Amino acid sequence: MKKKGGAGSNIGMWYFAYIVLGVLFFSLTFFWVSSYARGAALYEDFFAKEIVRVINTGTPGQEVYMDMTEATKIGFKNGLAPADIVRFNNELHMVTVRLSQRSSTSYAYFNRVSIRGDSGVEILSGSADTNRLHFFITDVGGLK
Amino acid sequence: MNRRGDGEELGLFMFLAIMLILLSGIVLGARSFFGWGYDFRITEADQLRSVVIPCFIDHDFFASGFNISQACAIHDDFLERNHLVLIRGLSGSDRVFIKGIADYENQCAFSGGFGNRAYPRCINGTISKQGEEFYYVIASNQQSRRAVTA
């Protein structure tokens, strides 16, 4: 009866494999949907493009303030510091918005300018719930 | 060795097929609820037009060695990746200026592309300069880049 015993142990192994695959599938799906439900993915995409929209129409010498409250609420909840939320890459002329520890979204601008955003997202004094992004549009090389 | 064939291996395919169907349902459900994201391409094409067309009026795009990046203050490699700037002389003129992905001209002309997110978003029209008519197409297909770190 060795044959039947072998089949029985195989069934146990298959059940185990199904359970592992099922748990893996549902946990990955849960993480994917929850990143949308928390709004991180959507707001990263939205703010990266809105910042690029401002940069594309900007001219050197301009100073920009932009309300980022909706994005920073999510970023702070995910344990990010104000300086980590928006990054400017002048070599790749790209804006990167990060609202979770695990992901970020980038978008490129065409305007031939450099961005100086040392101060990043500022938390306004006297207004705990309002945060804004502050940056300067300068000539390429940052002279102006 | 089990020669009777209890069907566990076939059951795996059934299991994976069910997972695939569930996954498709969840992805479509999430996308239809949260939306497909902010489509910025038509706005970007319009912003690009507002830079390129005045620049075209001021500069000779058909001169040898003309550099649109220098003349119009656009970053050097920007147009090469996901964009098109095309200006073609009408009324018998064969002068053409193309920068970027030339095939976007065909994709922009394809009416089926309007409902398809894989196709670029385009702005076209005509412009006259020194009594000559020109047709232009400005297209963008830039997608945001999402990086996931472990």
C-alpha cells in the first residue's frame, strides 16, 4: 500500500502550496490596494505634475510657494520628514515626490532652468495643518 | 510513485486561473474607483506649444545647425524621449522640422488613439510666418516614473 500512502502525503503538500500561494497573493493585493486607499500613489503623481506645470511656465528669478497640505498629511503619517517629500534633480531636470517610505514618483520638466529648493516643504508657524513648498527658479547653473 | 493521477497538478492550473481572474477584477475595480491618474500630457503639449510657436516666429528653424534647445530654452534631451515637435511648410513648400519621435505624427493622426492611453496626446494647427503657412504637431507621451524601493 505504499502507492496510496505516497498519494496522501502529496495531497498534504499540495494543500500547503495552495495556502502559501493564496496568502502571498492576497497580501500583495492588499498592499497594492492600500497604497491607493491611503492616497500616496495618487497624490505623488498629482503633485509631481503640478510642480512641473509651475516650473514649465516659470522664468528665472521667480520664487514659488505652493500649498502641499494634502500631500504632507500623507507623508507625515508615513513617517517622512519635510525635506524628504519633494526633491529636485537639476541634472535630469526632474521633480520627485515621495509620500511613503517605499515609493516615489518623478516627472520631468522642459523649461531650461534650474531649481533651488533648499528649504523644501515648510511648516508654517501658527498653522499646524498648513504646509507649503518653497523653491526658487534660477538660470541653469543657478546664477540668477 | 503515484501512477493513478489524482489531478493535483491540474488543480494548480485551475487555482492560478482563479487567482488571475480575481486579480484582474481587483485591479479593474481599484482603477475604476480611484481613476487612472492625472493625465498631464495634453497640458504639457499645450505648454510646449506656447514656448515653441513664438520661438518659431523669432528663429529660422530650417537653418542648418539650428538647435531648438538653445533657441527655445528647452532642456537638451527632453524632446528626444517622449515628445514630438514637427513643423511642415504648406502650400508647396517641402521644408520640414522634426525633433523627437517622428512616429507620433502618425499616432496623432489616428482617430482610434483618442481613447487609448498608450497613444500620445497632441496639439496641431497652422501658423503663418512671413506670408508662408506652416502645419505643426506638438505631442507628449511622458508618463510619470514610479520607483518602488524595498
